[in-house]
Amino acid sequence: MILLLGGTSESLVLMTKLLEKKEEVVLSVATEYGKVFSKQFEPHVVQKRMDPFEMEAFIFEKGVHLVLDATHPFADLVSKNAIQACEKTAVPYIRFERPQIKWNDKVELTDSVEEACHLALEKIQSEETIYLTTGSKTLSEYLTYIPVEKLMIRVLPTAEVLASCEALGFEAQQIHALKGPFSTELNQSLYQKNHSRVLITKESGLRGGMESKLAAAQALNMTVIVIRRPKVNYPIFFEEVSDLLTYLESLRKRDKHDESK
């Protein structure tokens, strides 16, 4: 069995391809939203947050022979846990990740929330806001450095997420609860409506809607601050589905050859 760690649109593409090839595969997601997002594969989906020891147990219990990690680029803890579990169980680990973007010189690159916040505060005037598209999980970190009234946030439209935003002190007019993808025109309208001078986003990749976010912000001469992806030492790494599938086919042929000896 292949254990596919998902929660991204890429994981759904890979799941489709693997099932088409009659592979025995289970898709693991961490959240209820991830389960809903993956509902077309419901018989093959498990929702569970796993630490390295729980992942080891899952690998042994289900007879997993390969772990394919297609989690979000910022879900680095999941990736590190998976690498550790695979090392302990001697099961191959493969990372699939969105290609990185080549940034132009108008983008400010940072390595931390703190650095991004300090830079953003330097760029805004009293009546202007900071538009945040980094998700709901790390909102409390930003509030360590930025007053809540200076932030506009874009988050997923779920009851759980909205409740967490309200608990942090965000008011309804500060919350854009929307599910992408978003056009450049929509992004531009949202930025303008809320007098946003700075965009803070994460280096999620093209499928994260980065191009339209950047185009809209730069059309308005906004400052764009991008937080770089966490650095993880992946043992094997692919950015193209076709390359990954070719590699998996080579593994399958190698295994069959070894069995015939």
C-alpha cells in the first residue's frame, strides 16, 4: 500500500493517477476540511494527525511500502515526521511539491513572520491596512507584532476557521472568508476596498494563486512581502507529476525483477 500524505490540490491529482494505475493507496489528511476537500476518494481517505510514532504504527499496521508526501509546502512538521517514520521503518519516502516561483526584484523576501511584520509596519500610513493571505493557523503569530485593527485577512470559509478568527479579535469587516482560485481583478478589488498598502503571503507556489495575488498587488503599487518556504532536507524530491510517475514505475519494475530472482 502507498500512503499519500495530502491536503493539497496536487495530492488529489496524484490520487487520481495512482488509482487509475490500480495502485492500493490511502490518502491521509489532517483536518475535517481536508476530508471534505478529498470527498471524491472517500473510501480511501483517513483523517488523522500523526506524530512520527503514530505514523510508524500506521505503516506497520497497513503494510505501507511507500510514503508519498504531497502536503503543503508550509506543513514542514508533517514532512519531518514522515521522513523520521520512514527512516525507522525502512520504507521509502518521496516528496512531491509545487515548483517554486522565480521572484522579480519588486518582491520583498523574508524568512519569518516577525521579519515580515516589521517590514510591513514600516510601509503603511495610519489609514492603510495590511492584507494577509497566509491562512488562519498562524494568525496569532502576526498579532504578536501587528495591531489587530491594521490587518485584513483571507481565510477558508468554514465555521471553525471563522470562530477562531473572531476569538482572536477580528471583526466581520476584516475577514474575507473565500475559497480560491481568485482572479487578478477580484484580488485587486479586495485590496482597494480595504485600503491595503501591503500584501503578506507565503511562498506556496503557482497553484496557491500566487500569480494573480502578485499581479493585483503590483498593479496597485503595493508592497509585496513573501515568506519563504521552510527548508527541509528531502531525500527524494519531484516537482512534476510525470517525473514522479515515471520514477514509481521504475521502482515497480525493480521490485518485480528482484522478486523473480
